[in-house]
Amino acid sequence: MRRLVILALIVLSAALVTACQPAVTTPTGYKPLLTGLVDKGSETAYHKGQPYPVVDLSNVTTDAGAFGGVVVNQTWSQLEPSQETFDFTALDASLASVTAYNAQHLSAPLGVRLRVFGAYAAPDWAKTLDGTPITLPPHLPSNTGGTLGQWWKPGYRIAWAGLQQALAARYDSSPVLNEVAVSSCATLTAEPFVMAPSTISAAIADGWTTAAQQTCLDGALSDYTPWTRTAIYYPVNPLPGDPAITTEVMQRCANSTTSGGPWCILANNALSPTSATTDRSAPVYAEMSTLSNSNPTATPIALQMNGPDNSTYCAAIGVAVNHRAQSVELWPAVPGQPGFITVPLVTLEAWSSALKTGIPPTC
């Protein structure tokens, strides 16, 4: 009996140590970060080359209380159909929908993470700013392929920064918008470091180099400088051809506010039970730990599940907790996979609590 009591005390002590990890300090003037679970939302519109509709809150309404946030997705082409002419109709409606939801759920309001897709979803005028667009075959399910602008060149980069300027001018003070995802330099999804081999081959013919990509990725922090009250969520992966660039960008992100830049969240969109060990993203998680351990109160971390297979979610939440993640995006249903939709509410609440307390869930 005494041995069991001692073991129980050891487990409890470990849990208390984890739960007492230093909290991230919100810089003066910034809104709070999203915490707990976040509904990733559907990417269908992007893959079909369509504008995003008003955000669908039906899933989180069913699981009210388990989610702390929702992603509002938009495409560059719907926000800026012609250069410096903006259409914020759908985005305004989505934020108004979340505001109305919060008025009905005062004990469990939602925050918003804005994610703007460029890449294939950039407007045609932007794709021609620096030369002939790059034509690519399909790479993703339900994606018919398409064209990309020369994203590493000045014209395109200036135009993208101009979009951020316009968005920040309108929404940086919005109380419901907590975070903005970084998608500068993106060529496939909304993740700047994810590049298909065929994309690299085609871009090299137009003068692309890994050095040019590094300059673009570093410049993303400047692109989002207009966001002075809203944290930016920067998803990183090992960069094909030179993974050391990822480490350099992560360090810039972690030190952004001390150098006068925006408040930068270290993020990764490939969370799984093996992310920190055998997965190709393991170096990213190792660097997250290094940066967080060196300055835990100034290094926010947020993650996204690598897919809709909810059988891996509990173990992955444990990985997130061990890396001090404030939030984790869960996938909704996709064809053949239910995502978080079939996960019981009590389980979702336990995962959300694990992220907030720093105590890994029991799986």
C-alpha cells in the first residue's frame, strides 16, 4: 500500500509541475491568445477555387464549451478582386456571426483565427505582377491545380503586404479577432514552408532559389507588422532543400516583439502522436522546446492536427501539452473521415482542459 501511495504522489507531483509551467505573458496592447481547442474549418472552397462562405458555427454550437476558437477562412482573390479594391463582405459577416454566437454563449465565447489563402487562390492580377504565372498540376485531393504568381519577387510581396495593411486597418481592433495566420510565400496550402517538388522545379526556371525563399519567409514578419494588437500564427515545417532555414525563421518569430515586430506564435500544422519523435517535423518540435525552455513566458505555441483521423487525436493532444501549446486546431469532417464531429463532448472538454492546465489527457 505504501508503495502505491508513493507512486501516486510522484504522478501527482509531475502533474503539478506541468500545470505550474510559466504562462505566456501577453504583450501590452495585444488581445489574449486562443486557448484550448479550435475548429479548423473546411478548406473545400480553396481546393475548388471558390470564395469562402460565411463561417459555419454549427459544429461548435453542438460542442459549445469545448472550443475556445474557430478559424475564419478567406481567399486573397475574394478579399481583393482587383488591386487595392477590397471586398470584406464575407469576412464582416463571419465576424458578426461569431459576435452573435458569443452573445448567446456568454460562459463559453469563441475567438477567431483568420487564415487567408494565397497560392492558387491569389487574384489573377497579383499572379502577373512579376511575370508569367507558373502553371502546376493537381497536388491535393479535390484540387484541380492551377497557377501561382512568382511569390518571392517584389511585386507580389508588396501586394501581399498591402493586403495585410488593409486587413489590419479594418480588423486589428476587432475584439473577436485574436490571431491572424501567416501565409506569406505559400505555394500549396496556407503554409509558407510546404512546397511540392514540381513547384520548386518550375520556380527555379523563373529565378527562384532557397536564398530567395528565406528572404521571403523572413519578410513575412514585416508583412504582418501592421497587426499591432492581434498575434500572428506562423506555421513552420522543415523547408525542402535547407531545413536550417526553418530554425532561423523560428528564432526570428520567437524574438519578433523584442525587435519591434508583431507578436509571433510558433506554429505547426502537422501535429500527430509522432510529431516530436519519428515524424519529419521532429526538428521543428525540438526547436520549439528549445525556444520555449529558454523563455517560456514569451514563446507562445499553437498547433494543428495533421489530418481528420480522430483516433490519433488524444495522443497528439498529449504531445501538444508537453510542448506547452496554448491551442490545437481540430479538423471537421471530410469525406471518409469524421474529424472531431463524432468525438464525445466530454472527451473534447477533457482535451481542452488538458491544454489549459498543462496536464496531458488520459488516453
